[in-house]
Amino acid sequence: MYEVKELQDYSLEILKELDSFCDKHNIEYFAIEGTLLGAVRHNGFIPWDDDIDVCMKREDYNRFIKLAKEFFNKDYVLDCFETNKKHWTVCAKLQLVKETKFKIKRLQNIAL
């Protein structure tokens, strides 16, 4: 369980950065999927969930991508179709750049 908690801490760090960025640029986002369920049912994370799921209206998403491409380039990386021609999912991902002990096998061969 310790490893899940550690991943949740990293996810929360990313969410705080996202929240600050979106607040600064007046971009609306909202929790969805496991994040929403965890917030309502557990007042935090679902015990086994290790990521944050948010959604934006298309207009806000487009603004977010445009602004975030320039902003998130040091401690975080924005992985999406607009920043990575090998992006593998329809969802954009905001990820920590720092090395952690956690790696996702399916992402090992995808350069960011």
C-alpha cells in the first residue's frame, strides 16, 4: 500500500500545479472518473487509485494546451498530440519530469 500512497502524493503535487496554473489563466476544469468518486466517497483518493482524472470544456482545453506548452517545460511535461507525435492516448497527460522509482512499461519506448 505504501507505493500507492507515494504515487498519490505525486499525483496530488501535479494537481496542485495544474490548479494553480488553471486559476491563474481562468481555465475551468473538473474532476471525473476515479478522482470524482474518490473525492465524494473517500474524501480524497480511492485507496487503490494512483492518478488524477480531470476534464475541461473544449474551449478551455484548447487554451490550456496553448498556454501549457510554454509553461510546463521544467519540472513537468505536457504529453499530448500537440507536443508529442508519438502520443498514444486521446487524453493529455501532465507528468513530473523528476526521476521516480515508478515507471509505466507501455511508455518506456515513447520519447517525450
